Amino acid sequence: MSTELPEVPTSEVTHAAEPTNGRRDLFTKAGAAAAVAAVAGLAASKSAGAANGDPLTVGEGNTGTATTVLSGGSSLYIVDGTSPNGQSSSIRGRATTDDHSGVRGEATGSAGWGVYGISSGSGGRGVYGANSGNSGTGVRGENSASGGFGVYGLHSAVGTDSAGVYGRNTGSGHGVWGLTTDATGAGVYGLTTEENGVGVYGHHDNSSADGIGVLGTSGRGTGVVGRGASYDVLADQSGRLGLTKAGHSGSAGDNGSVGTLARDADGHLWYCYATNEWQQVTGSSSPPSSPGSAASFYPITPIRAYDSRIGAVPESGPFTAESNKVISIKDGRDLLTGAVDTADAVPNGATAVAFNVTATNTTGGSFLAVVPGDVTTSAVSSLNWTGPGVSIANAGIVGIDGSRQVRIIAGPVGSFDAIIDITGYYM
């Protein structure tokens, strides 16, 4: 049978004096050591964590100012993570202050990545950056090592609409912004190995405002370079390429590399055919080119385009006094039968032709004029003759209408047959 011991009031308890390193002090130190050992054992046996839904605290109340550093391989690896914005994100960073970064990664090795994202699902993004503030950047990457990339995106799936790098901006900033300060570097570099793939794709999706899908700038060099097996640069929708800045003055010796196209201050288009040597291609307002005309001549093997003596030729039959006929000069015809034997010898888009015109079977002295097909009168002649029974020819150059036609206008006397041969055209 046990016996309860009565409580003794504290005031009645007396103790003998103990040395400084007595048993009580020894027990206190032993307890602290045991507590430390227990915590160390717990830390060694279990990863640090937070309850599901609770924040992982760094610093004081999630407002730490010192940088927490993790070293090693995959320092932080999250699989199939979700984020509060309704979009699945393994790692999500948010910046609400100017000049801050939502996620920033740095790599100092020659083959490392500051931020590396992999997406293997259809429609996914390895790295996704969105910016809705003015002058911001959706994704920004910086590289200072030779052979590295500021932002590197790889898309290897076939038949999907995903992208190696996707940047979206709804303000006045940039969806993807690339910058290089090295002579051989590239601000943005895109590569595709698929038949219908796109190395760099930029889209401006605002029908009420002008924008730019892809913009490349260079302080000294080339803003955008395209390299392709089929096309280096392809304009496959409107088919238009714009030169909005005057790049050539028209003066001899202007700097230029072979193959360069440039526009002068008057709107004339120039082609650099040798180093610093230019040839005017077309013009817009002043000589030597008239509006929409061409400066390049293409000689061809001469063709018979028209002969009024052959009934199989359209608009055949003699010309009478003050008559006129619109003649097609685009095809070459057989000299005897008039059948087409060289279709489109003068191609669509030609603006003028070099020709020989012959008058024969004349019944009196008169003249004829060759003018563009959409012109109905002429104050000058292309060929004159003095009497009946004359066969006479002359050469000339004349503009043609959009259907590649000229008009022959007869003088006021007699009748005649006409023949037109083409020796070249202007584009």
C-alpha cells in the first residue's frame, strides 16, 4: 500500500549549500544538451517544410531582406505545381515594384542556364512571361559568356501550337526582349528543325492600332537577319516589304554592300550591284523614272507580236484613214500562221517595250503612231511615209497598259498594213 507524502510549504523547505558545479547545474546542462540532440536528430531525419497551404517562411514574417542561397544540383524542384492565378505553374514569381523581377536566374558557366524550363505537354510553355505594365518585359535573359544565350527556348513537338519561347505584353513594353553587345552575338535567336516550324514568331494582335510582330534594332549592324533554305525573309500575307527610311542619296560612292536595296529621299529604289556602286531600279516622282515605271531593260530574242496581213491574228486587216486598233504584244506569233508560239514573251508586270513597227501595202503618203493601249490620241508619229506602195520600218520604245497592249493610230490619208516586233521590255 502506498502512502501519500504531505506537501511541504516552500517557506519551510531548507537546502544545504551546493557547489557551483553541483548536481542541479549538471542536470540543467544535461537537459539542454538532450534537447539540442533531439532537434538535431529531427532535422537530420525530416526535411524542413510547411503545412499544406501555409507559406514557407524566410526571414521575419515573409518579409526577409537578406538573400537565401541554396547550393547544389536541383536546389528547388517542383513537379506539377499550381498557382493562385488559375494557371498551372511549378514556380511562379511576381514583381509589383518597378525594376524588380518576378523570377531571376543567373548562370556563370559557359553551358549553364539562368532559368531552364521544360514543357512536354501540348500547348505548354517551358518558360512563360507576361507583362501588363508599360515599358516592362515578359521574359528577359542576359548572357555574357561566348556561345551562350540570354533566353533559350526549345520546341521539339510536331503538329502542335506550342513555342520554344513565348512572350506576351499588353502594355507598351516587350513580350520578348533580346539584347547583345557582342559583334557576333544575337539579341534573339530562333531555330527550328521541323518542316513547318518557325524560328522566331512575332504577332501583333490589335486590329485598332498599328504594332510590330518582331522588332530588331542595331546601333551598328543589322536589325534582323533571316536565313532559310527556301527564303531568307518571306512576306507571305500582304506580300509587301516596306522601306520606310531613306537609305541612299543617289550620289556616286554611297556606302553599300552587294545585294542591298535602298530608297532615296525622292522615293526612288536603288540596287547595289557592286561595293558602293548603285543602279536605280524604279522611281516615284521625278526623272529618270516616272511614277511606277521601271529602269531595268530586259532584251529578248525578237518576236513577231502583230501582223495585220494574217487573218488568224486578232485585230487583223488593213488600217484605214484615222482608224485605230488596240493590239496585244505579250505573245510571240508564227510568222506565217499567226499562231502563238511564245506565250508571255512580255511578262505580266512589264511597263514598257522596245519595238520595231513596219508599214506596208500603203495606198498614199501618211503616218502612224504607237501609244500605250489605254491612250486614245497622239500628237506625234512613230513612222511616216510619202506615197503608195511603200514598205518602211522604224524602232521605238513605248509604255504598255496593264493588259500588255499598245494602240496603233492611223494618219488621215489612205490605208496600210502594220507589223510589230518586240525586242525587249522594261520592268
